[in-house]
Amino acid sequence: RVNLLADMLRGEHHLPFSYRDLTRSGQTTRHFIAPNLLDFKNKNYLQINDRLLQIVYVRDYGMELGDQFIRDLMQGDLELIVSLH
């Protein structure tokens, strides 16, 4: 989970530490996954470090969200994270 959060927040696919290193250093996983910059000044996007991000959501969709809709989203050239709630 820590590597997944680091990938989403920092763009780092693998963190260069072990849990043994953490206990010796006195740091927590937060020190490794937290981005250096979170900027919410613009109302159309947010900036995390050197990346610009935009949050888009779908509201009032049917009880069953079809596979085709998700497949269509994933076909684009954009890096995206899909979360269903």
C-alpha cells in the first residue's frame, strides 16, 4: 500500500527503504510518501510536486456501471486513477 500511495502522490513506483530502515531512523512512511508541494491555488486543477492533476467525477450513474465505460476511460493516453464507491 505504501508503494501505491507513493506512486499516486510522488510518481515513485518503488520506495528506496525497508521497514527495518524506518525503525532505525525514527521516521515514518509519511516521510517517504508525502509530496514536497501541494498547491490548490487554481480552481481547475491542483499541483502535486511538478505534476498538474484534475479530479473528474461521474454523478448519478446507474446502479451497474458497465465494463465498457471503464474500458473507454482507460483507452486514453492520460494517466488516471479510477475509484468506484
